[in-house]
Amino acid sequence: ALEALRDPIHDIVLMDIEMPEMDGIEATRLIQSARTQAGTRPYIIAVTAHAMNDIRARFLAAGMDDYLSKPIMIPALGAALERAIAHLHARRR
């Protein structure tokens, strides 16, 4: 997945926080370092079952742009995608 994300055609990433080989925070750092230089960093939405009060702030501080908790509800996903699209359109202006 990290290799595929080197290509700037990917605009939005739903980043699972808990993965077997690398957590989502480390993956986000690698994506940022690979694509920030070109100014094409994707909008990264953290996806996690963690629901503690400070968890959203932790993921945003790690470089993610938004946060969704599992189980994902369609309205919440739609709202997150709308925020991502607005952000990407503003960045391209």
C-alpha cells in the first residue's frame, strides 16, 4: 500500500490504526515524507476502534487530517469524505 501511495493519483486514504506490520501512525509518517516534498500529500482519515476522548487529537497531531471510529456509520463516512474533498479543492486553487 505504501508503494502505491507514492503515486499522486491517490487523494484520500482511510488509514487503519492497528495493522500487523506497521501501525497507522508510522504509515502516515512514511506517506508524508514521501509525498509532502511534491506537494501532493493525500488527505488521511484515521480509522480505529479506539474511542477515548483524546484519541482524535493524538491522530491529528501525528499528521492525519480526520478521524472515524469503528464501526463506521455511513453518514460519518460521507461527512469525512466531504471534508476531504473540500480540503483537496481548496489546496488545488
